[in-house]
Amino acid sequence: MAEAPHLDGDADSQYVKAKNAALHLLSYRSRSESEVQRRLQGRFTGEAIDRTLSDLRRQGLLDDAAFAKEWREQREKFRPRGQNVIRQELLRLGVDREVIRDALSGFDASANAYRAGSRYAAKLPVEDAGAFRRKLGGFLHRRGFEGEVLGQTVERLLRELFDPLHSSVDGDGQYD
């Protein structure tokens, strides 16, 4: 159950408390403006929240474009997901569709699928190629990769694990 707004004290006191709460939230990780607003609502007055958000934007501590770009980079580096999954995560976090579109421009689905699948694939037995394909394909699909990218990644990893000495990249990044 949400706490009642701290109506004791004047507007400046409300603002200071709201800003401290927002800074506390931002100390853990970057957040979207919508996330911060949602977390402050019900605890502070609308005026204090608006003033806090405005100040944090002006100070560069709330920037949805930078947040979306950072979210994408963190996903790509530590927990690769498909473009649609990242888009849905950012939408859930309250980021505008246009900002998301910009943040996801140039998304390399193949590289992300490869990063996502390579550690998992190394744990799978390659003796049964059909089982390998099913398991790795399911793993990648659950992470939001689809179609041609998924199939090519599964085949590339199978080839690399089955015959690591003869899998090589030619000049255009394709495997022979």
C-alpha cells in the first residue's frame, strides 16, 4: 500500500525530500524520467515531483535518450537480447517510442545473438546436432532472437564447436 504524501512541512521541504528520494533511486542505476516519477508519486506532492524532475533534467541526471542508449549498451555487453525485447523493456520503463527508435538504431542482431548463445552453446553436447539446434534455438528465441539471425547463429556455433580448427571467418564476416 502506498504511503500518503508527506504533507507536513512547506513546499520547499517537500521538494528537498522528493529530490533526495530521487537521488537515492539514481544512485543505484540510471532511470527513465517516468520511473522516477512513478516511484515518487504517492509519497510527495505533484509540485515537489515536478520541480524535482525539472531540476534533475536540467542537471543532466534525468535524460531518457542517454538512459535508453545506456540500457541498450548494458544489454549488449552483459545480457544480450533481441531488439524487440529491449524495445519492450524500455517501453515498460516509460521511455518514448521515438527515443527508443533512436537508441536502437544500428542494432546488430547477429552479433548480439552470437554473444548471447556462445556461452550457452559451449555447455551443450554437440554429438546430437538436432538436440543442439533445438536447445540453442530455444535459448536464443527466449531472449528475443528470431528468424534468419537465430538460424545462422545456431549453425555458426554448431560449426565452431563441432570443428573449431576449420571454422574461419572470411573477409565479409561470413563463415565458410
